[in-house]
Amino acid sequence: MNPSEQIDQLIVGLTDWRGKTLASVRKTILEADREIIEEWKWMGSPVWSHDGMIAIDFFEGDKINERALKNLIRAAVDYNQIKLKRKAPAGTRAKVNKSKKR
């Protein structure tokens, strides 16, 4: 089973507030950047990444501002790409994708 299928299965199995919240947050994350990759790590936790991990915690009763969440995700991707460019040896920097204009 691939990570996306594992996340689907997790959402279906969470019958309380967590399933609905995870489904909503997942949709927002994937809409924020088309190149985000879904992963399955850390003892059954869904993780999203784009040139590095994007990690956010939510708790019961939290109100989620979708526009602010998308902006936060985009900022995290930009930060990851800047870090990646700094670490890349001089000869490979041209190969690192520039972030898309949003």
C-alpha cells in the first residue's frame, strides 16, 4: 500500500474529530503546492514534504484558517528549497527547481 492509500485508510478509521480534521488539512496541504509528496513515517504518522518535511500539529477544537494554512505551507516549501540550494554544491545548484510563483 502506498502512503496516500495508507492516509486514506487512516482517515476512514478515525471516526472522531481527528478523521474530519485530517481530511480537511490534507486537502488544504495538497492544494497549497502540487509537488508536495505524501509519506508514511514515524510509527504510522502521515507526513508531507517538498524538499524537506512540512510538519504542523492540530488539536481538538482548533479552528483552521485554510488561506493562512496554505500560506504557511508555501512558506515552508520556500524555506526548504532555500536550504536545499545552500547545501547543494556549486555545480549542482542549477539543477534545483525554483519555487513556482503563487
